[in-house]
Amino acid sequence: MSQTPLPRRLPFKVCYICGREFGSHSIAIHEPKCLQRWHIENNQLPKHLRRPEPRKPEVLTGTGSYTLADENEAAYYSAQAQLVPCRNCGRTFFPDRLPVHERCCKGGSSGVRPPRSGTGSARADPSQGHQGTSRGAPALSDQAKVVRRPPTVICYICGREYGTKSISIHEPQCLKKWHQENDNLPKHLRRPEPQKPEVRTVQGDINNWEENSAQAL
């Protein structure tokens, strides 16, 4: 007897503001409302915690084509930049979750945070914030296996971490934003344009890759 084929999952898109997944049609309805809500929540934050309006990542076309997964990865990292730190423990949350957390937060976080996860169905819900390492966690030697952190690259302009594919989407936008902010500074405070560190690739040499990432800090 032939088996009934499993229903195929419809393609989804990640909102660049909140990081949630939506259908390819409903994302166009969601994003304007999400941005409106973002402005309301951002205006309620203390001035030192207010953030610039998130910009939708521009996916380059032509010779350097990008897949839906690449676009979702760029949108996910854009959403992660909207997280706000708790004033007690330093963990980061979306603004709508921060007041709920702060009411029960006693501070004293260990300061150890798990690595950022990549895109995909196994990614944790970003609205829950980054969870610190719990007390009494077993040592690495007692664990069955260690989850390996996905590779990331540090932007030489802003110092944030991005996926190896989304970094090429982010950097041109980040440099454009840098020029806008630099031009608004008084002349004596303007800085020379940041130069991208020269990356010397050596096949199979992971230490060389880490060294070049460190130069961006």
C-alpha cells in the first residue's frame, strides 16, 4: 500500500524587526504593523536605550544572487540587533519582554551567554531573549557532546557578528550608515573611513580565520 506523502512546508520569511517567521504573502502585511509597534515600544524606552530605526536588509542581485535562506539569515541578525539589555543582569530581550523579565530579575547573572544560533527551524524563539547559563550546569567533560557554534564573521565597521553569508549583505549597508553618521559630526570629530582588514586565506588554517576576525574588533 502506497504511503501518503507528507505535506510540504510552505516557504517562510523572517521579519527583520521581530525575527519571527511568516508566510511569503503575510510578511508584507506584518512588517508595516511590526514597525509601527517597534516605534511605540522604542519611544517608551529610556533615552540611552533607544535604538535607530531598523533597516530592511537589501539583498544584492545580479552576479551575486542570494537564496531565501540567505535573506532570512540577514533578517534574523537584523532583528537580533534590536534586543535591549536588562539593567540588572545584562541579558538581552525584545522591548515587549523586558518589563516582564525585570519584574522578577534579581540580577547576579553569571555573565555567560550561549552562542547565537543560525537560521532554521531549530532556532529558539528570539522573543524569549538570550538565556544565561544556569547555575549548577554540568562541566563540559560530563556532557555527552558539545554543540558546535556556527561560524560567524565580525563586521569591521560596527563590530557585530554576522553569518558568513549575511556579512556580505550587511557591510555595504553598514558603511553607508557610517558615512551618514560621520557627516553629521562636527568637523573635528569626523573620522577617516574604516578600512576592511586584509584577509589572507590559508586552506585548512582555522587559526588564520580567527586572527583576521579579531582584527575587526
